[in-house]
Amino acid sequence: MESSRGPGPVGGGGLRSEFAGDPEMIGLVKMFVDEMPQRVEAILESWRRGATGDLRRQAHQLKGACGGYGFPAVGAAAGSLEASIAGLGQRAGIDELRGLREQIDELVGLCQSVLADPADEN
Amino acid sequence: MNLLGCVRVFWPIRLMKTDDGKYADGSRAERIAASMGGVVDSEGIRTVSSNETKPLVLLVDDSIDVHRLLSARLRHEQIRMTSLTKGSETLEAVKKEPPAVILLDLDMPDMDGFEVLRALKDDALTNNVPVIVLSGLTGSEDKVTAFELGATDYVTKPFDLAELRARLRAALRLDHLLKLLAERADVDGLTGLGNRAHFNKRWAEKVAESKRYSQPLSLAIVDIDFFKRVNDTYGHPAGDEVIQGVARLLQRECRSHDVPCRFGGEEFALIMPHTGPKDAAMVTDRMRQALAQVVWQRHPENPVNLSAGTVGCDASCGEVTPEEWLEQADRNLYAAKRGGRNKVVSTDLAPGTCQLAKAG
């Protein structure tokens, strides 16, 4: 699964948390957004190593958490990636790997577009 | 790779470092604590105010995000919450301090939630704790498996917080009612002591403990002398007062680790852990003497006495079963009755020893 090209961000505007105005959640959403580069790096690292088990777990955890932080679209993309990895056979074909890579691209793009505060949107 | 390492979060009680003594991210613990309204000290432990009477909820999930989110979202609930990120630590933690409810993730790397659930339900000490499964696994097969293994409820991630709160409250109500039922089933209504069912459970536990750890253990069976005469002469309310009075005396005279129970009728049992036969005979005889001194409001002219049979061992009691202990204590009680009443007859379970304690 080595690749010379890393998955890139999806273009367009930033993704705002559904809980952006919730005082109980402001700190947590900011923390989640601040840590997003580490999560993205971990996903890419798992992809580079071909560690599908780790990749599935990372996607699974994002799926479970993103809704709670107010980013259901990211959670849905993570859920699709998790399902695809779970459906991979012992020897994945080139088309399957390409499909997986596209899903990672989409997920990473969404992850990179999350915003902690509406004021960050520009 | 776990991006967030293995930070163990205890909320609202304390927040700890990772197993290797470092935080996954140097500032993370402080930031988590700050988000919860506290500060981490130099040992990585944060203590905030908590009310020990609030029911304890244990969250087991390998995702630190779930810990953060639930800590924030359930902070206004009337609960204490403690958290683990490893399934394998659950059983030990539950035995140490049984929670009112467990929120359990299924997909965990070291020991999955199904295994944890199976272990909890296989253990008599933990099998009554309600478990709400919190899982990203949405297939009906997983839900059916969880319920068949004994889960109380199943909530899929990403969870709806209002729904989760409602389900948590329902599980807490269930736990409260189960405990109430269990307490009522084990308590004697007249005296407030443990009843026969309670005795049977505790006695089996104490015999097993004594055997396992070679600890001293003793048992006394106590019977009120001529109790029928009290009932027949002064009426049943007077008889009830005597039974309640003896129960109070047993509670007052025994040590904190002793277990007094009403065995039935006018008979009582006193389990004395960490107590050899000589001390048990002494303690029981002290109760006999104390009872003889009581002046009864309804019949001050007639004191009440007791007879008792005690049996005990100083270390290992070998393969003597709980029933055999009881039979020997009963034989001693009848020996005390035949010997004129108002006596304690004691047996040391060490072979060949049987002594008659002092008569009153």
C-alpha cells in the first residue's frame, strides 16, 4: 500500500461544529480540532505502513466520536472507511486499494476542514 | 498505533498519567483537566469535589474522545464517574468498587467488550451490575449477542446524548430497585439483622475465606431460654420485644467484622471471622451475661437468659463444610440446653478438643 502521493484535502469551505455555540462544548471542540493534525498524521502513517488493523480502529474511533463533537459528516466518512476495511479480503486487489485510498482522501480532507470557532471561517 | 496513547481518565475523581509515567501529549492531561474545570498536580492526579453517596458509573472505552465527551455531557447528572481505557482492567476495578452502572464499549484492542461482559456475568460478585453497551457495532447480531451475554441496554455510536442520559437514568433506577429488593430479601423484618438467607450466603463466604487464607473463624448459635413462656405469660408483643432486645444486644456486643443474624424464631447466629474458639466462647459468654442483666419493661421480675453453642478453629479448618460447622454448633447448643440452660458450650475444631465453657 505504499504510495508516493499522500491523500490530499478536499477543497471548499471549513466545517463548523454543530455545537459551536454550546458553552459546554466550546473547550472540547477546540481541543478536538487542535488535535486533528495528529489524527490525520496517524491515519496517513497507518496507510503508509499498510497497517489496516490500526487504520480500521482509527476510523472506528473517529466514527464514534465525531458526532459527539458536532461533526457528523466526518463521522460518516470514517464509518464508510471502516466498513470498507472490514470488507477487504486477505489479498486486496488494486481497485479495492484505490477505492480505499479515495476514501482516505475524502476523510482526511474533511478532517482538515474542521473549524473550532465560526470566527475561524474565512 | 493509538494516537492518543493510553491515558486513563478518572472523572470526576482523578486523572492519571499513562502506564509509562508520561502523558501521550505533554499538555494533554492538563488540557483535559482544564476542560473539566480542574488542574492536574505534579503527580498527574486531580481531585475535585465529589459526593460519595452518588451512584458510581464506570465507563470502559478505549477512545479518549468518548471519555471526554461523556465527562462533559454527563457532568450535571447525579453520578460519580470513573473511567478505564482497557477492557482487561474492568473486572478488577468492578470488584474493588462495584459501580451502579457500567458503560461498556465493545471494540477494544486488548479485551473486547463481549469478553468483558462474559467475565462480569460469570462472576457472582459482579453479575448483577447493569451494563449498557456503547458501541459503534450496529448489526443486530452484535446486539443480540450483547443481550444474551447479559447486557441491560445497547446504545449505538455516535450516540444521541438525550437518549443516552435517559437510558443511563433508567439503568440507575434498575440498579437501585435491585439493591432494594436484595436488601429486603436478606433482612429480618422484626430485628433488622440479616435473615437466614443472608446467613447462608455470608457463612459460606466466610468458611471459604477461612479455608483459603488459613484464618481463624468461629460461629455461635444462640437461643433464648424458655422463650415460649415469655410469649404465653406476657403476650406476643413482649416476646417481640425480647427478640428485638437480644438482637440489639448482639449488635452492641459484637465487633465490626462479626455478622449477627436472626436464624429463625428465637434463634440467632453470630459469625465471628478472625476469631478462634476460645475468644468466640468468651464473646458469646459476655453476651449471655449482658442479657441476664437486662431489666425488661413488661416483665421486670423475670430476666431472660440464653444458651449458645459455639464452634471455631484457630487456623485451617481442613475440609469441614459449612453444614458440618453448623451441625456441631447445633449439637453444642443442645448440650447447653440439656446441661441446664444459660450456658455456652464450645468446640475447638482441632481434633479431639471439646470443652464445656463456664456455666452461668
